[in-house]
Amino acid sequence: MSRLLRAAGVGLLAALAAACGGVRRPQVPLPPSGPRVAILAPARLDAAQLAAWVRGRRPQPPGAWRASEPLDAIARYFVEEGAAEGVAGDVAFVQAVIETGWFRFPGTVPAWKNNFSGLGAVDANPGQAASFPSARIGVRAQVQHLRAYADPRATTCASPPLAFPCVDPRFDLVRPRGRAPYWNQLGRGEWATDPGYGAAIVARYREALAFHGLALR
């Protein structure tokens, strides 16, 4: 995680502000090849399937589980919060797996912050990472931020148009709303500067689907 400059936490430099959406930018281009995986989509994996994938994959990731709640609860929050906002909660869970190192939190954002997506974290000042009072609220903030990227109808971080009151501290920095409706578009300054960020999420999601005999489509 320390190698990724989070678009949601910029503000120290003008260039980083542009990366996070603090400056209006055009629609993000899609990669020239590969499957397009929409952010606004129903989950294909339920919470039990996500938890089974994490427990059953080999090799198991090193380190101990450090999230503030058990795996089954975290997986359920992603599916439920995603469904509430029309976001693919199972893919958001996979994004959190990448961000948190399988919820071992080896990077600069500590587990107690309940921040599963690096919201507000930058390499130069990791202490800026947002904190949330519970795991569910941390998941909700991530899902709301994803909706800002994917849905042009999510004009403000409020309820409505969101399902719940705003908890995403960086929602309004995504301009224009709906600028990146596919997971493939993330990276290169969209959520993270790592150019392979979106592709990594899609690849890991493909693994989770394959664990249950499903194919990416």
C-alpha cells in the first residue's frame, strides 16, 4: 500500500490534487483490451463465498488477521453495502484484499482505522489516512467513493442520492462524477497512481470467481 499514492488523499501537491479528482478531468479511457468489469453491478459472489475463498486459497497469506471484525462480518458488510448503492460489493471486497494485504495491514494504514481502501493515504504523509468508527462505516465510505467514480447520478454525498448519509470524506473530490465506471479504469491517478491497479483488482476477482467454478464475463 505504501507504494500507491491515493487519489482520494491528495492535496499536498497540485498534481496530486488533479489525480484525486480535485480538478475536473475528462472521462477516463478504458484499457485497449481485456474484459470490462463494471463498478455498478450486482455481486456475483455472496459473503459466504468470499469468506470461503479467503480461507481456502493456497498458499495462505503471511501474518495474522488484523481487521477489527471477523472475516465473515467484513465480507457481509461489503455485499450489503454494495447492494445498497448498486456497487459490486464482491469486487469491492477484492479491492480491500489488495489494499490491506488480505486484512493483515502490512502497509502504512493501521487496522484500527477501519480504512480498507487507502482513503486519504499518501506516501508523503500516511497519517492523513481517514479513520472510521467501525468496520461497516469504513466499508460504506469505500462503497460511496466507488459510486462517485462510477455513477454520474451521484451528484452529492448525501442521502439521497446515496442510500445512506455521507461518510466518505473524499466524495466531492471526484469530478466529474461517473468518470470511471469500470474497475479497469482505476489506476494512473484514479484512486491510485499504480498503472496496474485496476488490472490487479480484476485479476484477483477472476481468481475468486474461479475458486467457485465461475468465469469472469
